[in-house]
Amino acid sequence: MAEKSLVALKKESVSVQIAYRYAGEREEFGEVKMQLLWGGKEISSPGKEEETAFHRAEEEAIRCKKKEETAPCLRIRQVNLVPCAYPCHPKRDEDYDRTKPGLYPDLLRKIPEEGFPLIPGQYRALWLDVDVPEGASAGRYEIRVQLYRKPSLRLLTPEMLVERNLPETELRLPERRLPETELNLPETEPITEMKIRLEVLPGVLPELPIRHTEWFHVDALAQYYQAPVFSEEHWNLIRSFIRTAVRNHCNMILTPVFTPPLDTAVGGERTTVQLVDVTVMGRNRYRFGFEKLLRWIRLCREEGMVYFEISHLFSQWGAVAAPKIMGEKEGRLQRLFGWETEASGEEYRLFLQAFLRELKEVLRKEGVLEQTYFHISDEPNLEQLSSYRAALDGVKEVLKDCKRMDALSDYHFFEEGLVPIPVCATNRLDPFLQKRPKELWCYYCTSQGEKVSNRFIAMPGYRTRVLGAQLYKERLDGFLHWGYNFYNSQYSLHPVNPYLCTDAGGAFPSGDPFIVYPGAEKEPEESIRIRLLDEAFSDFCAMKLLERLTDRETVLACMDPEGELGIADYPKSAAAVENDRVRVNDALRKLLPLTQ
């Protein structure tokens, strides 16, 4: 029996991947049975007291009989392959799992009724998450996982059918679903089994103390699911996708007061997703409706979001134009501002000043102004410094008491006081670390494919997970990524099906545009990469807990004993990255009282 050890704090989720290779000659299907033990005794799932020993993994989770909050929760999914037509840029380093187009593992999908695939001669994998609630008892648990081969439908006989009396002709797989019949089959021996030793430490994983935003694309959900924008169906989708983001350590959300002017072709536009209603009342006079924005804020807070970033007030890459803003004028809805609007023009400047004054008051009354960040324009370069400055001048006074941030790579924007909170590309971070701003964030995207952490599908998992240690080592205050669920081509020329296109139409390395898939049940399906990011931020939180109990030097001695870790220098093996956390856990084990 294979064995694996996991260690977790309370309120932490840890994962293990179970690889398997089927030696049969024809495709079959397998099923998983799991058992959770505490002190040698099984902890059963609620409402299943009549069952013994093992429970089917098609159940969403195994929980304690007495209280859901008192035992670790198990969830197992199959790892599905996705197409990677453009796995990496030609200019890259050597730290990729693979660089050729192909089908790569990424999608985590609930095991269907017929079971997970046993494909002859191929390695496949299952993904087990162990979620440890705050009320769990500290100590050692045992998880037993058994893999079975399900009886082949080709071998079923009428004698195996019980009570339903279905004819043999009914034995088929319509739409990949099993016939609704009970099977009287003999018990079979497991193909393989695995024992996982789980140690729950007494302490509680702290909340993430820094900001983490994955840009949330509201239009992508409306487009993919063909849901009218801000219909009840759309709001339900928004809630579901936000819930998954929060579960994976996101605590900040891009808020589309107007349709975000991001990744949009010059002269083009994205589906309108505007939370603020605008009515033109006269020359340079406007009435604003904040009802949808208030619903958004309250929904986000209900799901656990803490911080809000207002969508950019000017076009991407230099702030030369206004974003698309729709409003009612002369009795009809029309575009009031857009690509034809000069960013620093008087009409748009007066509009923004009126809007921002009212917006700030709404945010203040709602109690979130202090948790809100504003953007001017995304990723300006040095050649666009003058247009950025001109756009900023029109709103600088009204935003002087607000937090303001932008993604950029050139230190001049901070040095000249244009961007008080720089969000710097990880491969351009050195000048910012040498002359450090009071608050410094980082980001990576398509361009960061050499020497630094990233999350392209073709990269090894440790290259994604090491981000947590890097953020801690460099004392960074936030992390931003542009693609939580971007399901468009580059420049948003057209939508894409993310199950078929993972690279925005060949523009970005596969995986860069999104980390969740739009599931058929109107729930997001997670990727391996979002789970690795969750582990990265759990590592960060564990380091902060150890720092609180000791000091920063103790943490650094655990997670970087050789002093070699940097943004562009990280361990090139999964074992090395995992061992950083092992040493942190070892230190916590000695410090945390067993009474917690």
C-alpha cells in the first residue's frame, strides 16, 4: 500500500495527486472509495450511518457524523486533459514540463456517474483535496483511498439486473450516463490503495494579510452561459464564481463600475457590463444610479471578499481615451464616452469629477471606501507618460484621499509621483525593491516566462507554488493577475470556448487567460493551477503565523536557509519547495499549544 503524509493547519486546504496507469487492454471505468479514520475508528459522513467502512467518492465530501465542522472534509476529482496549442513563447527558459503543443493535465472535474477513465497504457490522475475546518481536532488522521475497476457494461447480463427488469437492449450509455438500474454484482478487490497520514496542527491558518486580486471578467460569464447581463441568472453565476475565488485565497475583486477597458482592440468594445447607471440631465450634468453597484458590493462581502478595485477610468496602455460608458440621453440608451473621447478633454474630466464625488460617498456610506483602490490606466510605458499624467491631472484632486494603484514596469511613474502604489511586473521588480515604495505589489502575465514564477499549464507546479515564499521574502503587499476567467480572444475580438482554447487564440501561453473553467452546472470547475496558487498563499499565511509567534529571521531560516531565494531565483524541484513549508510546519509544531 502506497503511503503519503500531509500536514495542515486548521482552516487550510491541502492536496495530493494520485497518478495511476492502467495495464488493461480496453478502456474501463474506475471508482474511488475513501475512508477517514481518527484514533483507528472511522469517521462517517452525516446521514450515512447505515454504511460501513468506505463511501463512494461521488458524494461531494466525507464529513463527520456529529458536526460538519469537526472533521476534515475530503473531495476527490479526476484530472482531465485540455488542449494547449500554444504552451509557451519561443523566448523562454528551460524550466517547463513540456514545450510542444498537446493535451496537458489541468482541469479538475467531479467524477461522473460512470466513473473515472481507465485508459490502457496511459497515465492519468485523481486529485484529492483535504479541507480542514477551524473546529477540527488537532492530531493525526488516516485517509484510505481505494481504486476499483467498475464492472464492464459489456459484461452485464440480465441476471445482474434487480427489480427493474430492463431488457438487454437498454444497456447503453446515453449521453455518458449509466442506465438507472441496480446492479447485483459481487464485491471486487481494489486495483490499488493508498494510505495518507494527515496531521492537523493545533493552530489556525490566518487570513491572508496582503491583497490578492484575480481580474474577474463579468462579461465572460454572460457570454459563455448566454445569460442576459445582470439578470438573476447572471447574478447567480457571479456569486458562484466569486465563491470559488474566495475559497482560493482571493480577497479583492475588480469592480466594473463601467465596462473595463482591458484587452480591447482600439475602436472595438466588449460586452457592456456597467454597474452604475448614468442619465444625462443637461450639459455636463448627470444623475447616477448605484443600485447594481450596491448589490455587487453586498454580494461580494457575503461571499468573503474584503477589498474592491474600481475598474480603470481610462483606456489601457497610456490613458489616451475614455472607457465605454453607456447612459440615457434624450430618452434612449446610448454610448456617452468611448474611444472617440479624449481622456484629458473637458467633458470627460467634468463627468469623472461628478461621478467620483458621488461614488466615494456611496462607498463611504457602505463602509468600504477604505478597502477600495482606484485605477487610472493599465500598464503605461515611458512613451505614454505625458498622456497618463494629463489623464491623472483631471481626477487627482478628487482622488487625493483614496488608494490608487496601477500595473506598470517603469520606475519613472512612481518616481514622479504618478502611481503611489505600483504593481510591478515580476521581471522588472529590482528598481522598486532597491528604492522601495511604501506599498509595493507585483504581477505576472504572458510576458513573464523566463526566470520567474508563473502559472502556464506547461510549467511545473512548484514554479507556481513558490510564489508564496517569494512574496514573503520580498515583503510584497499584494499580487495581481489579469486572468481569473478571461474567455475571449486577444483584444476581445470574439469569445472562445475555454475547454477548446486555453491561449486566447494563440496569443498567450496556455493557461494565462484563466484559472477556472465554466462548468456545465453553472459552477466553475477549478484547475490544478488555482489549487497550486491556493497552496502558495497558504504557505504565505503559515509563514506570517510563524513570524507572529517568533520573528522574521526565524521564518527566513526555515523557508530560505541558504538565503538564495529571490524573485528570479527559486528552487527547481517540487521537493525543495515543499521542504520550505515542511520546515515552517516543524517550527510551528513546537510552538503551538495542543489545546488550540
